[in-house]
Amino acid sequence: MLAPERHELILRSLRRHGRLRVAELAAELGVSAITVRRDLAELDSAGLLRRVHGGAVGTSAAGVITTGSQLTVGLIVPSSTFYYTDVIRGAEATADRYGARLVLGVSGYDVQVEQERIDKILGLGVAGLLLSTALGDSHAAEVGQRLDAIDVPVVLMERAFGFPDVEREYDHVRTDHAYGALLALRHLVSLGHRRIGINLNASVTAYWLRQGIAEAAATLGVDVFVSPVALPAHGEDPDTIAQLDAFLAECESHGAAAVLVHSDEHAASLVERAMERGLRVPEDLAVIAYNDETAALAVVPLTAVCPPKLQLGETACELLLRRLKAGPGRGSATQHLSLLPELRVRSSCGALPARQRVAP
């Protein structure tokens, strides 16, 4: 097959599908991937399509924001509630300012569902993708190969996959959760606590919190213990109560009158159980929660570390749209951005260590 014939077939397929992938084209045309890439380069030079990583898109979807056409980008997140509600809102607000449209896909923290959502959204011909994967940084090797198969610009949110787990570096915007752990421990130390209990739920965030806790403990010179007890977020059954009691017993045995608990719901359950056992919060037990979604609504309003969720969505979406507006090969350097959380002090913090309490 001569080059002009291949070019016509390529353009016809592009008009039909809105997006082309090198591997699929090579199989369809019966030629090598190198030949397809050469054809795409020639058609790109002629202004008939726009090459992207792994394939090509039509010039109308190439990422140039122009009057009368609306740029569409995909947004894939593990959940549309709690933590990610504000992330979505932030991305949506930025897209609106740019006159762009977001297409949302929710994975439910399911890897297979996530891939289905990605494939579906890419099939719509989006120009780029905002992505917070179902698996976090502790599973980088597992995620990397699937990530490299995406053939449009990607900005990662709350993920920081890099070499050697991915073939190329990706823009990412994430919360500096390690700094968040430092904020919490530093505040407790300022109140006089030198022994602190830690309880982390089994989440993506725990990967970064563990690093921050270790670094903060060494920097501040405090004794911390990370409990293996899985705290429940709610429930009053015997097993639930036993788990809460087990962590409170650990705190007592370690002489810890202060705790950092991830997340809000787990911290709220702990506070309720501590009060049922006659402990006063914060007088006998100082509590800091992590996430600040529902912390202010607890029986004792919880001091909490608050990640900048809204700003994260805004920043990630703006980074992607600016890169798309610049066009292939004309964008800025790859950016790895970390946003700092803040500590919101409420009633659950302020207890002094037992040795400094004055008996009534």
C-alpha cells in the first residue's frame, strides 16, 4: 500500500473515531508501528491531524482553545464523595473559567472499573486527562504500565508515580501529607506531649503519612507508636467497641495522652468511646484528626489537618489546560507540585501530659 493510500485511510479512520492509536492502526493497515508513526508525522506537518503520545487526534481536539469550540478533558477519581467532592468542584470551577468541559468517571477504588472508565472517556476524544488512580504510590509498579498506555496528556492528582515505575515523567499535583503529619505532631508537642499514639486507616494517604510521621518524630524528638489496630468509623457492636478499647489500652500502656487519627470518622468514634469510659477530651486525651471533612461535627469538635482539596482540583485542571493550550512540544517543563495542608484547631486538642496535670 502506497503512502497516499495509507494517509487517506488514516484520515478516514480519524474522522470516524476521533482518535487513533498507533498499535491499532498498524494492525489495521498491515504495516509496522514505525511506518504508522512516520505517516502520522507527515500528516501532522501538513496540519491534517495532531500527534499525541501513542497516536493522534483531530486538529479540532488537539488542545487549542479557540472561540466557538469547547475543549473537553476527562476527570477520573476513585470517589465522588467526601474527600474528592471538593477536588471535583475545584477542577470544575477552573474548567468553567477556561470555557472547557469536564467529563467525570468514578472508579470506586476498583482497578478494573477504573480502566473501563479511562477507555470510555478516551473514546469520547478528550484532549487530556486528570487522573487520581484507584491504587496509590505504594503500588507504583502496578500502575505504571497502564499509565504509559494513555495517549493524551495526563496530570496526576494526589499521586506521584515516577521513575523507574513509569516510562516518562508526568505532571502531578498532590497534597504534602508528610507535612500534614508534621503539623499535627508539632502542635501536640507545643502542648507538652512527648508520647503520641498514631492510628491510620488502610488508605492511599497512609503511604505519605507514615513517611511524615517518621521524619517528624525524629525532628521533634518525640516517642510515637503507630498502632496496628484497625479503628472502625462507626458502629456499636461488641467487635467495634473492642477495637476502640484496644487502641485506648495501647495509648495507656505507652503513656500517650495524645493521638493523631486518620480519618475524621475514626477519630470521632474514638472520642465517643473514650468519653464513655470516663476520659475527658481534651483534658485526658488530646485528639487530632486527618482530612477535616466532618471533624467540626464530632461530639467534641476535632482539631484536624485539612488538605487543600479545592485548590488541588483547581491547580491540576489549570496545569492541564495550560499545557493543552500551549500545544504539543510547546508546553512548559513537567511540573511536580506539592500543596501544603493546614491545621484547624478546635476543642479536641489542648490536654497536658499526665505528669503536668494538677489533681483536683
